[in-house]
Amino acid sequence: MKTKLSIEVEFDGEQIEPELLASAADTLLQTALSTPGVLDEVGNPQFGEFFIEQATKTRHQFEQRFGIEDRCPKNDGGHEPDWTTTHVECDVEMYVDVACKHCGQSGCIGSEAKLTEEISW
């Protein structure tokens, strides 16, 4: 079974990047977990790495800057993905984008972190 734990952290963005903060938290957790028996009472769970979930503020600024529209100008049914154009973009966070097969406009189909969370093999 898996669960997701969220931790809110306030920090000075002028002094450190969020990714470095996540890396420091990874080191801290691994150091704590190296203590023998520290999690014996809870069944020795396995922890993954910390990652940053940014608010969508930056993504919205990107969309406003380039005037991305919700409707497809070439198809009354709306945008439809051309899956052959799928690619990853990095805008503070990684996003999976795909172009519309009618007008070619790029659109975000989700953050890498959210999509990874939803995939079950």
C-alpha cells in the first residue's frame, strides 16, 4: 500500500531554491532512517524522495503571457491531442505537453509529479 505525505515548508526563496530544500530533506530523512530500529514499531516503511509541488501560479503566468486559448480555432469540437508530439517542458516544475492535431497549439496535460502519481503498472 502507498500513501502520500505532504509537508508545507516556509523558506526564504532569495536564499535557497526549492529543489535544494527537497534535497536537504532527503538527506535528513535518510540520516534519521539509518538509525537501527527507528521504524520497527511501524513495519519499516520505505520512503521515496522528497519533491517540490509548486503552485500553478507560474504556469498560469506562462499561459497568460502567450495567450493560450481554451478553444481550438480550427476545430469546433475543441483541441484534440496529437500524441506523436508529446514532450516534457520545465517551467519550475516539469509538465507533459502535447500539441493539438488541428491547430498545433501546445497544451499541458499535467505535471510530471501528478501524472507519475496516477500511473499504476
